[in-house]
Amino acid sequence: MKKSILAVAVSFVLSGAVNAGYQADGSDQFTLFVYNSTLYGMGYSPMGGMGPFPTKVNELIPIELGIKNVKSVSVQENRSLVLLNDGRLVFMGLNPTTGFVESPHVIDRNVTDMALARSQALYIKGGVLYGWNYQSIIAPVAGLPMVTQVSSGLDHSGVVDGNGNAWTWGIGPYDTTDPSISLSPTTTGALVSELAVGSDHTLALSNGKVWAWGYNSNGQVGNGSTKDQFLPVMINQSAQFAHVYARNQSAAIDTVGQLWVWGPHYYTGFNDVKISYRPYNTKDRLPVFNNTQAGLGDSLGIAFNSGSIYAFGKNQTGRLGTGDIKDHPFPVMILNSAMITTQTCSPTLF
């Protein structure tokens, strides 16, 4: 059943590039990550979500995918979007509308941000949010002002506009409805630098604090309860945070460089019941407190730590890149600069 939109109007302070050449996303089959602006992948990708170069049933270590100068990636199920630094937006994988597997190709240019939802791709061009239905129709999303940032989960999405208002819409009882039906933001009086939309919940970063709301049956909101949260609530008032991430689970990096995770333990990747309901500091599991970025996929996490990449979580398809298909509740280093020459390299596509 559709409910009225929960859209949060806030003042927006841009904190700078979120990825700075390092970023990750993943599905239950494969993982993509950006390392020094080069795209890598691992896991199982029979439908082209990793492009044309994987040759094994399961790629158990990270392989280079032939796409350079990458700004960010977004993954849903068997498909991927790749945003290049020059503004080209590349799609690859299974087109859910046509049923065809598509090789990497450019769908638009001069794009500044993007996100994959279940039913469409969303991206920003010239401050306008566009939706692509995986066919020939690319159209502005109705009812929105000029926007600067977009994030998306399975069935709901969010943007931040140029005046500092954050808007969310979608299907479900969390922050929902079609934006063409109703967009009526309410104010929190907070300053937000990042918005992260998870599968069924949303995180916002405000002056170093994390605000969260949405579906909360497994504690992914992080306020110590499992009751659904329809209005933003601040979590962990003691720490100062620099970045937020959301999928089925939640994560954040604090200003010291420590990675925090929370939500259902079988989704955080640590497979530890105590990691639920409230943010958990992983300082006892990562060797250096210098995490600059992170990424979440379905039941997995990626941490960019002091020039190395660590992976943890469920690994049924080899999507952690650890060389096996065993689950890893503790982070394992899968790539650093010294290992680059040992990875499989592909011809450059872009």
C-alpha cells in the first residue's frame, strides 16, 4: 500500500567528492569496485553485469574490467551503471525490460551523479534528475527542482536539491510515493552532506552525525530498536562521521577513519549477532584506523583502508575476491598497489 511521502528538507553542505577514485557496490552474485579510478569485479556474472571479460564461472579474485577513469558504480541484481569522470554514463548487463544481455555502452553524457533502482536508472544531468526505463525512454522526473545528489534502494529513491532540500519517494510504508503524485518536504533544521538510500531505509549525514529512518525490523536504522522509524532519528551521538552507506544493512566511516556497521548480522557480513540495532565499531577487525571509503552489497562489505582493499561477508559466488567461496566474518585484504600487476587485465573499453 502506498503512503504519503516522507521527504526531509535540510540545508545541504557539500563535503567534496564521495569516492575520490575509490568506491564499491555489489549484488548477491558479484561485486564491482573502483580502485585508483579503474573498475574491478569479482564473483558470478553470467548476465554481463561485470562486462564481457570474465571468463570463469566464478571470478574468485578481483579482475580488471577494461573501464578506466571511473567515478562511481551502482549495481542491482544482474546489471550495472558506471559513471566515468568525463560524465559518460555506461550501462552493462541484463536489461530487465527487453530481457537481452547488453555489452557496456554509453546511454548519456555530461552526467554528474547516478543510481540504479529496481525498475529504472536515475541520473543527474545539468541539475535535472532523469529516469531511464531501460528502453528508449529517458525523461525528467516530474515534481522536482534542480538537484545535486541521487541515491536509490530497491523500491525507493532520494535526492538533494540545490537549495538543500532532501526528497524521498518510492513504494512501501517508509518514505514513499511517486514524486509526480506528492512531493511535500518537511524540515529537520539539520545540515546534510550525504544521503544514502538503502533497500528499505535511509541515512543522512548532518554535521558529523548520522540520522536514519525507515523499515527497521533488523535494527538497520541503528537506534537500538526494531520498530519502524517514520521520522529521522539521530544515532550514536558520541562519534563524528564523514560518510554513510546503506543497503540491507548500514555503515559509516567516522572522522578518525574507523568503519562502523549495524543492522541484521547476516547482512552486515560479520555474521555476529552482537552487531545489530546500534552502530558497531570494527576497530578490532580492521588493522589500521584509516578507512577512507567503504561500500556495501547484499550481505557483504568493502573497506578502502590505507591503500588496500578489504572484503568481508557472505561469499557464495566468490564475490568477496578472497580466492575461495567461504564466508569471511573478518575482513580479508584482497588488493593493494603491489598486487595490481598480478590481476587479470582486460583491453580498455572506455
